[in-house]
Amino acid sequence: MAVLRIAAICLVVVAILSFSAVLPVAGQQISIETGPTFICNLMDQRALVLGIGGADLGVSVVDGSKLWMIFGDTASTGPAAAGPGSRRLVGASSVIESQLPFNCSSYSWLTTSGGKFYQPLHSTRQAGIDESTVPAGAITLNDTIYIYSMQVNHWGAPSQAEAHGVLFKEQVNGAFTELTRWPMDKLFVNTSPVAAELPDGTPVIFLATTAQYRRSPVYLAYVVPSEIGDPAAYHYLTGYDENGSPVWSADMAEAKPVPGFENVWVGELSFLYDAPLKSYLLMFKDFTSKMFVLYWSSTPYGPFAGPLTFSPCGTTSSQPSWMESGWGPCYGGYMLPDSFGADGHHLYFDISVWDPYTTVLMTMTLTTPSTNGSTSQITSTSSDSISATETTSSGQGYGAALVIPLSVAVLGCVIAVIAARKYATRNQP
């Protein structure tokens, strides 16, 4: 009986460790070495000559050898109504184009044949229907750009904003036409796509997405590229199975927040693959803590390690020198793709500042246990180091860490069973 009891206990222990060992791996440990550091203000004289007095967001997408930075509501240089945050909007969007890597000195604004700034997205500015249509994420498929946008029916306070997702496709003539839209305050209000593969190797587009504006956790979906315009073709993460593989549902109502992101409030978000680091990075501002956060994973479907927390605009009592008195608050946070440096440790991103309504380029240097020094890719016009709060989280795969304990448990069980049998034999009458 003693042998059977020991064997049963061992089986339970081994089963628990075996289940843990096959959980998906989050990835390597990452921390912030330096930064965030100011590089340049993107709303400079080149914007002013086109009548652009300010613009926010700055969603990046690579198109061939060029990078687009797509901005949202675009303000004029003329007078506006009095009061903080007031501005006269003259466009729903505008675009900066640059060669890769991005260079603050040599980018240009895209313009029409008539010399006006180019607008890929437009808004009717109708209250209750379309007060704003702004970019949220973008991806290039077969030389065609697709823009996931947030269309706002009513702004109000962030907790009262009513918005939904709309997908636009680039046409040959440069115009963008609507492909599909999603219900109000459901998933796809803010969406950031990245191309990757399912565990079985199927090429898909993964999408980090949110529901109610700045009051939503993070969800994950995927779609086959050829079906990007069909809402019924999207699948939603509901959790992981006993082997650690993601479980998906074609029913949006069954979507569950990505584990670890249940208690965050997300507005804009950015999801990219850092090829040299072999890591998927997810950045956003968490409106519960008012801090910017960075998570990472070895797979596009998680689990994600982190967060690293940072505050590129400092605090209300201690702002960096590049910010003038009265500037703030900061929001957005869009990473630049294909701009991580040879070792993957350089992270470039833009953030928006509500007052004076501008967008700036920032950088941080990441470090890993194998960091041996690195070289920056992007040319800056100025730099200003910012004191930031950082939380370093270990992203080492807990599945791999359990291989040794599992082996020890199995060996221990074998030894215990043998010893129990010998003891039982000796004490037989």
C-alpha cells in the first residue's frame, strides 16, 4: 500500500510539473538601459509651410523602402477658439514620408498635385456620426496599405467617447476606401496589426485590439491576409489549451482579454516585431496608472512579459527640458518598424502632446543579458535625456525553467518507489 501511495503522489507531482513545462514561453529578459530621450519635434517649419499647425498620433507603416507616419486630426496655423487644447482642424489626417531608417533632417510631408498636404483618411465632422476618423494601426500587404482607424461618433470625455473601428484600403489613385467596420465600442476601436504565423505555420495578421476608448483591456485576434476585409473571417483569443497553444473563436463575444492585460485601460497601442531580438513588442499608455508601458513575447500570441514602465513627459511637477511650461498631457506611443538597430536594442517611437498639439520622436535603449553594446540607426537633430521610472520584469520562459525541477521530480519518484518496495520486502512476515 505504501508503494502505491508514493507512486500516486509522484504521478500527481509529475503531472503538475509537466503541465507547467508546456506552457508557452514569454521570451528573454528585457530592461531599459537608457532613455526615453527626445530626438525631434515633427511639427516643425516643414509642417508650417503647408499650413499644418499641429497633428497627433503618427502611426507608422513600411511601404517598400519608405516609412509612412500617418497622423490624425490635423490643425491649421490660424487662430482658434480660446482655451487649452483649442484648435481649428483643417484635415482628418496627414502623412510624413521618410527613407529607412527615419531621419529627422530629411523627411517630407506628402502633398497633393495642388500642393496641399495629403489626407489618406477623411471625416465628415458630423456629431453623432463621424466627429473624427483617425489612424490606429496600419499594415502593407502586396504593396497595398491597409489602415485600421478609430471613427468617433461622439468625443465627450474619454470615458464617454463613442467610437468604433473602420478598415480602409489604399487604391491605385492614392485614395483610401472603406472595406468594413465593426460595432460601436466593441473590439477594433483601436487596432495594431503585425504579420506573423500561427503555431502550425499558417501566415496570418495578428491584431492587438481594444474596445471602449481608454477604458479597455487588450484583446488579440487574427485574420488570414486574403480575408482581411471580411469581419466574419477574424478569430479571437479565448485562452490557452493544456499544451500552451492559443485557443481561438470566430465569435467576437467569446473573446477574452490577453492574460496579464485584464486590468489595464488602453487607448492607442502599438504592436511590432523586433526581428534582431526575436521578440514581439506591445506598447501603450495605461490610463489606470498614467504611465507608458512596454511588454514583450517570443510569440505574437503571448504570453507577454513585463511591463517596463516609463514616463517620457516626466510628471506635472518635473517635466523634461524639451517641454515648455503648460505642455501636456502626453498620449499615443507608436513604435517605428524596422528601426531597431542591428542588435534590436534601439526602440524609436513617437508620442503626442495635447497642448500645444504636437508629436515628437523619442528613443530608448533596451538591454538583454547578452547585450554587448549597440549603435543607433536614427539621426537626431537634438537630444534630451529624460529621467523615467522603470520597472524591470523578467521575461524568461517559465516553461524552460521547469525542465530541471521536472527531471528531479521524476528521478526522486523512481528512487522513492524503489526504496519503498525494498522496505516492504524486508518487512514481510
